[in-house]
Amino acid sequence: MAKFARVDSGWQLEIFQRAIGGYGSFSQAPTPEPLLIGNHQYGWVIRHVNGGPFTPYRHDFFLIAETGNSFHPILSSISTAWEGFAINDTGDGLSHWDYKYAVPPTDTRQFRDIMIEIKGRYFAKDTFGTLVGLKGKVQRRQKGNFRISRHFVYAEGIGYEEQLPAKVKIVRDRY
């Protein structure tokens, strides 16, 4: 990650440091997306996707921002999205979900709250792809849709911490 400042003669490098690491084998590097997290303060969202051939792909959410003149990961959310595959034409098979993130407008100047909403479909017999927020809330032979709302608040020196419990809504299919 690098930060440049515009000066009379052009651009001046202010900060340069390795802040992103990738492990495994990838066909391409993730593209950082800017996210306004405060008054004139941006963080960089990185969606890390990994999975083997013919297996589900797991998406992890990372937020990197400048704190104390260096870049640090300040939020991470593991298995925030999951690309499962249908076993038959009715869509039954593996659980799947995706997420959206938002920074609600507030008067806070730096490190505003971050909301992550996860929506998807679950199949209880798919034990490989059970989201942490659903464990213990779905029973055998159940399937349905779900929504999980997660709220993160910044704590100085620690980064973003999740305000627990997350809000979980489950709509089971009828048999």
C-alpha cells in the first residue's frame, strides 16, 4: 500500500509498506475497493476468494486503513460469502450466501460504524458450508433462506469489533 501527496512539483510518496498478504494459489490478485470510513478518510476493502476445483469458493472480507502513519488491517470477516453449487435443477445442494457492506452516515469524523449484511440459502445437510451464525439454529433436513446483520464499531488500538449478537433472521422452507 502506498500514500502519495500532491505537491507543487508533482506527487510525493508519504507512506509505503506491505500491508496485504496472499496465501495459496490464485488466478488473479484481489482488487482493493475504496470505502469512505470517516471525514476524508478512506479504507480499502479486499475481497479474498479461495477454493479448489469443483468445490465451493469462500470469500473473506478485509479492511485496511491508515492509522498512525502506517497501513493496518482493521477489520476482517471470514466466510462472509460462500459460492456453493446446486446438485440438481431445483437448486438443492450446497449452501450459498453473499454480502453487502455499508457505512451509515453519522457525525463521527473518523472510523464510522460498518454494517455487513449477509443473505443466502442454507441446506442443513450441507455441513461443509454452514455459516457460523446459523450453527445450532438449523436442524437436520431443513432448508431455507437467511439474513444476518453484523455491526462493527471501531476501538482505538484494536480495530473494528463486532457488536454481538448479530441479528439473524431465518425463513425455513415448508415440506
